[in-house]
Amino acid sequence: MRDLAKAIADAVLYEGYLLYPYRASAPKNRLRWQWGVLMPPSFTTGGEHPDSHAELLVIPGQDAVLQIRLRFLQLQARVVEVDDRPVPSAVVAGREYTTWDEAVEREVDVELPLGSAGCFPFEIAGGQDAEPIAGGIRLVRRRSTLSGSLTVHADVVPPGLVRLRLDVVNTSPWSQPDADRGAAVHHALIAAHTLLSVSDGSFISLFDPPEWAAQAVADCHNERTWPVLMGGPGRTDTVLCAPIILYDHPQIAAQSHGDLFDGTEIDELLTLRTMTLTDEEKRQVRATDARAAELLDRVEGLPASSLEALHGTLRREDPGVGAPSSAAELPEGAVPEAGAVPSSLVEPANPTADCDSEGPGSSVPDHVLVGGTKVGKGSKVRLRPSRAADAQDMFLTGRVAEVRRVLSDVDGAWHLAVTLDDDEAADLLAECGLYRYFAPEEVEPL
């Protein structure tokens, strides 16, 4: 279990740790620590809580042993001091040092027979470290003591499953309940999550349970954490209880070259933006955080082949579509299909029969009828967005467009994928599969 899910767990641990442009001076980096924050129990403002509760199901083996690892960040205040006085920053030999809140990884391990119960208190020591720099300048790092408990309950539920209940509670003493969040978070368990592994048994998916376990899954209750299966498809011996909702068997994209800390890891965009930082901005990044400095060095040294791999990646999440799940899995020399459609929209498999404007019947056409006129690939239409359309579509009212594809969604409704006639990039957008989508009743045939 220790290495199986570390990459995903680390992504959860450092989600939002430091947001682009990765500088302490950026306003969005002044309110950090948003995911899985378990506050001290005396902090009662802001709707945050001291605990999380998970329930999940296991098919037990004969001698099953449960391993649990609780992981979180402990806040560490790094203060620049000049002659024992705190200052926002100081420069020594051309290098800047900035006052900043860092974080230290913490782990608590518990092992017990599956079906057993127990409460396991823990304490993480606080402390202070001083790092001399030069000329009376030093960095002082301070941490508050943290305490908490991990409680495991187990009971047998039909049809012969073990239901595990896992509670993580921050019990850290703190006597300033009226202080702001910035002070309270120094006594919090940050990005708290748990990894569970069973040596002889199988966890039940809460996303896609077998029919016979559906009611037992429906009876599970989770608060501020969500269990998902880890490892490759089909693996059921490890679960991550994460403070953000993930799907079963999450994976880090093969094209990713390292942590970017920013929500959803839009690797190409963040990488290119980081490359545009000025020398002064890069100096501030390196002064902010060691992880930010490492990120910047990695981006600056990124080979062209790695950057190219981030561009134009095609993924199909619908296994019924039949395409590889990512560009990295295409056969060598193969090119992704131009104009790939979103996985929620599919093209007719047998484009031969007619269909009327009331919607799809049992046939699968390559066109729809709009006011008695066939509208399909290559048709010219005038756009008439409905009142339910968003503002971006309303701006296109009256514009002429060419239908590039006829698509149906999972609910059986028809959609026309179009490009604008007066858009000079229309053909290029079509080659890339970038369309605007309208319902048949939102167009007027020409």
C-alpha cells in the first residue's frame, strides 16, 4: 500500500498548496489551504469542521488485515528575522528570503485485523528551528503541536460484508476561538486523507457497486471525505478516502512532468504561463517557496519533446467509443482522429435512415429534418439560439454557419456541431474538433 497510490495521494496533499504565479505577493496565495482542512474543535466560525467520517464496504477474507495510513500537512510559519525582529523579506548576496507559510508532511499508521475496532490517538510535536543566513539575518520556522484521533468501527451487514467506519478528528487544544482563520489553520490538519489497504479481501466500489451490494452502498454515509478504489482497473485491495471527489482508479497523466499545485493541473497552460514570467517575477517565485523554485527550474529545463507531449492530447473516457484513453496509448506513428467529439456526444453508427425533427427514433440518421428541410453535414444554417441559450450563444444570433456533424447525446437528443462562415479559422477549428453546438430547433436552414 505504501507506494501504490502515493502519486495520487500526493496530488491531493498538495492541491492548492501554491497557485500560479507562485509568488507570496499574489493575492490568491494569501488564502490557501482549502481542501481537507480539519480545524481545531474550538474554531467554530466559517463552516469548517474538526472531523471527517468515511464508511466503506469490504468483502472479507479469512485472515484479512487492515492497514490505514492517515496523511496531512502541518503548517510551518517561516519568518525572516533581522536582529531578532520579524520582517517581510530580506536580501543577502543577491538572494531574497521571504516570510511565508510552508507545510510539513505528516503520517500516522495503524494496522489491525479486519473487523476489529479501536481508537488510536496521535500527537505531532510543535517546535521552532532557526537557520542563520548572514549578518544577523535568519529564518525561523515555527510549528504548533497537533493532536488527533483515528477511530475505526466495523460491523457485518447483509449480504456478508464488513462495513468500516473511519473517523478522523482534530483534537488540538487552542484557546483563541475568536481569532481569524489564518491563526486557526496553524492548528489544523491540512489536506487530511486516508489510504486503506486490506491484505485478504476486496473493497466494494461506491461509484459502481455490483447489484447485490447496491443497498449496502446506499446505506454508507460519508462526510468531508470520499472513498475511491486505487491502482489499475480491476484492483480492489486499496482505497483512498480523499477530501475531493475522484473516480475509481484515478491516474496521473503520463504526459505530466511534475506537480503544478494548481487546481486540475492544466499542465500545458500553466507551463507556458510560467515560462512567460519576467526575471523579477522568477526571483520572487524562488524567494517564496522551495517547491516553487523546484517547479520553476523544472519548467525552464523542460525539453521541447515533453512540452509537445502536453499539446493536443486526446482522451476518451467512454469505453464504448473504442478509442485509446490517451494519446500516449496510440500505436506509434498513429494520429488522433481529427475533429474528435466530446465523449457525451456520439455520431450515428449507421448513417442511412431518416429521422424527423421531433427527435431520434429507432433509426440512426446522418441528418435531421428542420421545418421539412434536411440538415446534415455541409448544410448552411442561420443561427437562432433559444431563450435558454447562454450569453455567448445569443451573440451569434443571425450568423450563418456550416454544419460539420450531426450528433446525439446520451439522452437521445440531437445536436448540430457547426463552425461560423465568417470565422477565418473555421476549417482549422473543424480539424481540431472545436465546434459550437446547437439544437435543431435553434437553426434556420438556408
